[in-house]
Amino acid sequence: MTGFPSPSPRLRALRPAAFGADPSGERLARIRRSPHFADGVFQNPPGTPRQDGAILEFAKSSLRKEDRVRRAPAGTVPVHATTLADLAKPPVTGLRLTWMGHSSVLTEIDGQRVLFDPVWGERCSPFAFAGPKRLHPVPLPLAALGPVDVVVISHDHYDHLDMPTIKALADTDTLFAVPLGVGAHLERWGVSADRLRELDWHESTKVGGLTLTATPARHFCGRGLRNTQHTLWASWVVEGAEHRVYHSGDTGYFEGFRDIGADHGPFDATMIQIGAYSEYWPDIHMTPEEGMRAHLDLQGGTPSGLMLPIHWGTFNLAAHAWSDPGEGTIAAARKAGARIGLPHPGEPFEPTAETVPSEPWWRGVALTPPGGWPTLDAADVTRTADVEDTRTDTAGDIQGSAADGSGEPKVVSAG
């Protein structure tokens, strides 16, 4: 098998826009030339089994009432009231991260702004009426971000590639760095080809003073009814003049983290997936313990830099308790002697600063586990000062709002 059939014109007409588009033409030819494409599909690193039956088993567990209660916060998630004024001031250290929830992170690095996996939609689903819904609102409208130099997409699953968000950003001057094949989706949604940087693993592109490199990950792809593995998934390295960061996207643990660290590290900050793990898909998502192991591998085996846990707290995508990824990350960091950042959604912080957010903020809105919360010692909570409070009336700062009634975000020009 050398490729995959294109749907008939009639089927394409019935296909929801959120499903995106299949690669064709030169894009498809490039996919077929990739060393990571064989037998008609993109290949994972060696040793990754298919996850056949995993979704069915998860669906069965989702029907148990006791599990459903644990999987959502028991109160209102405290979202940081970030404003345009907060983000207008350049970071003192040259590096600032703002976790927007799930895997969406605004990274301000050496004078440029990178937005990873932006999902501003209400559901991670092709449909507005069904699918996993947000457990907290977006911390601020897209318009309040200000200009973004490049949007980086890790893969095409709905909780990482959100059509309404991309369509809003399509009206700006923002560039898009995406794994091979994903550009077909973006072009269907209005992003011009000249604003796409579409990369295979180990390929790099320059955006201003930054070098962005697509690096391997252990996952899969697919948005429609057919999951043909015809779009690549990736982790990403972003290197500036003074700082380096890593974003894992979605991935299972694999030995390749050591190679990425040797080739591109060490990193000032790693953004690592530690949520939505399950015994039903152990090879494509990491537990907090595995995420910390990946962080150490990326840093050459030493607990240097800072790890920001991502891919948790925003959408209900697995059977574990809502608070487990945060608690597991604290335990893993304590065991490794590693430094972690635990910001509220929307809270900007500088990972190379002396103090960073590190309190378990979720405990106030989560179900208390049997036996109570684990005891924290002084080493677990190093936060001695909050981010400077610059909350202001944002009515004049934010052009537009999170939605205008059409369900699509609005954003100011990034030019």
C-alpha cells in the first residue's frame, strides 16, 4: 500500500469542515517520501503497539457514576485574570510562559511570541453540541494575547487543533509551524500556504530569531471517521538567542527523549504531557511519573531547568481523578529533586526567575481523596511572591471578545 484513497466529491461535500482535509498533490508526494512513512501510514518510534480496543474499554469505564464524579472539579476552577497589560510588559528574564489550560501555552522567548496548540473552543470535538466540554473558561480572549509570531501545532487531534481558533488566527499575520500533512487542514480553514512551515521529524525552520524543530513523539493522528495515519505528530524544540524550550505535544514515554535532549538540550523549560493517561493506552500518553522521567532525559539525566505539566485540568479525557495529574507531578518532582511550575490557568510566570508558582491550587476545588491530601513540605511550595498584580479594566485593551455569538473567537491583527 503506497497511499490512501481520496473520498469522492459527494463524500467531500458531506464531510464536516472540522474534519479538515486530506493531503494531496505535492504535500502527499512529500509525505510518501518521508522516512517515517511506510505501508501507507506514518510510523511511530519502534516498539509502539496499536491501541485497538482502547476507546471501547474507556467508554465502558465512563459509564460508572463513581468514576464520572472524580473526573471533574467539585468547584469553580480558579482562573487567573490575565490582561493585555500583563502580557504587554516584556519578561524580565527574557522567557515567560502562560499556560492557558490543557496543552495551550503562550511562550514569550527572547523577544518573540510562540503559541503552542491553541484551543479556545468550548469543546474538543467536531460538533458544537457534543464532545468533551471545558471544565473552566479560557483565561482571556484571543484578542488579549496581542501579536503572535508563530503558532505551533503538535498534531491534529481536536484537543490540540481547534478549527474555530485557527480560523480566527487565519485573519492575522501569524505564521504556523505544523507537522507534515497537518497543513492541509489549515489551508481548508483559510490559512494561506505561504504562512505554513510544514515539517517532518528533525526538520527545522527559522522564524525571526527563533529556530523551531519538529522532533519525534509516540502518538497517532486523525480527525475524521477514517484514522489513516496520514498526518504526522510531533514534539517541538524552540531555540532563541538565550533560551531553549521544549513542548511534548501528546506522547508516550520512549527512549527518544534522551536523543532529543542530546541534540537540542538542555532546556530552560519543558512543557510535558502528564494528563489523560490510562491503562488502556499506556504507550501514547504519559503518567506524571513518566513525564518527569522524560523531563530528566531531555535534561541529560539531571533535574535542571523547569518542568511545566500540561494536558490536564481543562477537558475530561480519561478515567483518572481530575486532580491526580497535579498531585502525581508534585510527587514525581519531590522524588527527582526537580523544579516544577504549577500556575493557575492563565497565570504568566518566568521559569528562570527565583520564584515560580508552585502551590497545589486545585485542592480547593477538587474532591478530597480518601485519607486526605498528601502533606507538603517547604521544598514542595517554593512560591514566595505572586506574579505582580497588574489587573486593570480591560474594556479598552481587548478588541472584540471571546465570542461574538457565532461561536468563533475573535483576534486582533498580529501584524
